[in-house]
Amino acid sequence: MGDPNWLQAWEELCPLHLEKSSTYGNAADPLSNFTQVAAQTGNPAEWYVAERMLEKLHRAFNIMRSDPTAVEEWPDISSLALCAEALRRRRC
């Protein structure tokens, strides 16, 4: 069954990923923005993803203090969580 708003948000994640990965990544590696940072820092790619999520969460908290309805970061945070999972699965 599921919540209709959750399902609608989930459906919007795929187009968001395709849009973002077309500019952040490349044809060989759609998540190359994360894997390149990992190569430069020596940390797992998920670490950089987690840092991006924290940045977006802090922005969301700041916005919620003045207008909770104005937060637009949730889809990006959700998409980043899926990027982290995809990167984790590459290593498994």
C-alpha cells in the first residue's frame, strides 16, 4: 500500500538522479564525482556522500527554523543516500 506522498517522492528520485549524474558523472561512471574525491582523499566514496548529506541536512535545519515548508533538500538527501548505497554495493 504505502503512503501516496512517499511513493510520489520516490518516483521523482530517478529523474533527479539522471539529471544530476549527467553533470556530476560521466558515461563510464555516473557517480564519478564521488569516486574521484575518494581517489584523491583515500577515503571510501560513501564518506564524501555522507559529508554532502550533512551539508544538505544543516541547510535544511537552517531553513526549517524560519519556514519548514520551504525545505527543498529532502529529495537531494534521499538521492545521496541511494548513491552511497550504490557505491557500497560496488565493493561487495
